[in-house]
Amino acid sequence: MRKTKMMLLGVLLATAGASWTATAAGIDQYALKEFTADFTQFHIGDTVPA
């Protein structure tokens, strides 16, 4: 009985992990595109004055 429960739990965890993976489009929404420093908004690739 214990071995059956462990196998069932293993199958459940294996299938649950595949359903919760993030897509590439989902990750892009969290990518840093701009930031604010000293009340000035900068975009990635801007040159910052020294």
C-alpha cells in the first residue's frame, strides 16, 4: 500500500510540474524595460549622463 501511494504521489507531482511551467510570453511581461532613478525615467539602452 505504501509503495502504491508513493508511486501515485510521484506521478501526480510529475504531471503537476508540467502544468505550472511559464510560457515565454508570460516571462516577457516581467522583463525589465525601464527604470526610474533620481526622478528621471530611463529605458534599457539609454546612455546615462555622468
